[in-house]
Amino acid sequence: MSALSDIIANTPAGGTAALPAGEYEGPVVINKPLTLRGSSATVWSKHGSVIEVSSQGVTLEGLRVEITEGALSEPAITAKFPVNIRDVEVLGTVSGFGAEDGECGIPRALQLGELSPSEENSFIMTVDISAPAKLVCTASGVRFEPQDIPAGRSSVRVFVSGSGSASLVYSEVLLVSQFRRRIYLSGRFSANAPAVKERLIYEAPQIARNAPLTAAAPAMAVNPEPADVISDVGAAPLSDEQLLELRKGQRVPAAGYLSGTVEVYLTGQRLGNADIDPYVFLLDENEKCRGEGDLVFFGNERSPDGAVRYYPDDGHISIDMAKLPPEVQRISVAYSVYSGDSVKNFSQVREPRVALFSQGKERVRFDIPGLTNEITIIAMEFYIYRGEWRISAVGAGYRDGLVKLCSRYGIQAST
């Protein structure tokens, strides 16, 4: 993937730099008029500013701009001239956008805990925002009062209703002003849990705000698409955008491509009679399995919570991330050749490919390059980063076979 600075340098003044889906490292300075347009593209930097605009005539569109290690009070975007903004999500602050400038006192995540599945549960959060905004959530059974929030400090009530049975709640909420900011909401409906009533779950810190010193950038009409918010309390609809083809090392947010149950297939042309089996490791924050049940394969076809399943008829894997317990932070999808003799390895598989299907359609594809005498490979990983699931195209192999990989993840396996 080309460096973002090179992409911008090679875009003529007045042109459009179109970024394919993926992650692009900043910081970067835009010093000529152009449109920087993303397709589920994330521009990130450890510290701000991630993007600095030092020219007139700049449009930012379809981007996520993130501070990854610094304080979220650091600017994700700094503008020295007015900037056209269309569908831009930020993690961090902005500077040079008038009323939008300054910190945004909202939670990154709302952990609701145990909920009653048969009665309405209610919570209170106090937010402090710099500009008027709207809370947008498409999850069934989740609502906010009010949805339209004025600038300044406000109390918002969160209401969550279940379907009457035990289940998990996972939803993404957008705070939409000229920019978008994301909040992750999770909890668990438990059969005997009492209804929660008016519990305070977040209180914003006191934020000192100064009058804006720069003119606000031209505000664009904001009309969030429902597909931009994933809810696993009933999977959100996905758009019919083109298939996402990943390259090795590429990482992308799962939102917009995957929703509900994900079906994972390995395809390719086998040149011999090698048997290839999938192995799915459910990993905690230390990248270890909590027990033997966290390895799903032909000898354990179902994880204890039913979130991951192996189907022996065709060898594919299904993953329902909404059913995973919060302790699971990463899912490693591996494949191993049964090595009955020394010549059986991935050199006998031509054009290996991992395909992800969601809502009955292939959404993501990864053609794994450069495999030779590897016996076991990590094909793909799903991991939680800052509260959201992401996809990583790994394609890394082990010549020593499955035992070494199991040991890495805390599983004892014999040769």
C-alpha cells in the first residue's frame, strides 16, 4: 500500500486522492486543493495532528481519522483554512472548525452490565459537547432521550429493552455533528437479573471552553446511513458495495463489511491429497486461550458459548461475534496440513484464498501470497481495537506445524 504522503503528492491540484479500504499512517499535510476520499479508509497517527490542512479548496470525505496512542485531547484534524467535510469520523479533537473545536466529553464505551430481558432498563449519562449533535443508533431495543443534544453539558437517558430471553447486547452508536464520533455499547440480558433503573453510567469531566478563534469550516449535510452502524441485537443491513479484496498486512474495520454471523471458507486448488483443517483460537487480552474449549477444530466443533462452529461437511467456520464473551479480544483463524509425510505442506495448494461471507454474500477476500513449505498458517485474525472489531490479513506460516502455534496460544498439543 502506497504511503499516504506519496498518494497526496501524486494527486494534482484540484484532483481526487481516492483511498482504498485499509489503514494509512500519518501524520500528513495537505498543502494544495484536492479531495481526499476514503472507502472505509482509516488515517491514523500515534499523536496529533493526524491530518493538517494548510490550503484552501480541500474536501475530506469518507474517512476515519484516529489518534492511536496520544491523549484524545490531541487534534485528529487541524485546519488553517475552511474545509469541506463529508462523512468523516474522528477519534481525537479537531482544530480550526469553529464551534466543533475542543474536547468532546462522551464515553468511548458504555458497559451496561447485567440487564433484565423482560423489563426496560434505563441509564443516565452526562455528556459535554462543543457543538449540537444527534445520537444515531439502529439497534432494536436501544433508544436515547433526547436524541438531539445541544452544545454544552447535558443529561441523556439510555433505554435498553430485551426480547425476553438471555442474550448479549452489542451496538455501535454515532454522535453526529459536522463530524462523527462513535460510542460502543455492550451488556448482557440475564434471565434472573432485575431491571436497571436510572443508573449513572457516565459523567463527562468538566471542560473549559473558549470562544472559537477561527471561522467554522463549511458544514455539509449529514445523513448517516443505517449500514454505518452495526448492531448485533439483530444484525444491521450491509450495503451492496463491491467486494473488499485485502492484501497481506492490511487491516480494516469490520463495520460495513461484516454483520451478524460470518462464514469463513478456505479455497484453492490442491495439487496432491493433503488434508487441510481449520483451527480457530479464541484469545484473551494476553493472546492466550482461556482453556481447551477456546480452540475450535474437528475435535471440538463448537465453542462453549456457541459463537464459533466448525462444519465438517465442507470444512468452513462460522463466527458470531455478538455471542463472544468480553474476555475474548482476538480470534485467530489458522489452517494446518495433516503432515503424514514430509512433502505435505502448503506448496501443494495453488492460489489459497480466505473468503468471508456475511448476510449470504461474499464480502471480504484475501488471496494468501508466497506460501511454500509451511505446514500451518495463520490466515486471518479478527481483533478488538478501541472497542470495535477489525480484520487483519495475516498470511503467516509455520514450517514446524501446529504444535508450535498451539504452544504460542497456551494450548498443549502432542505431535
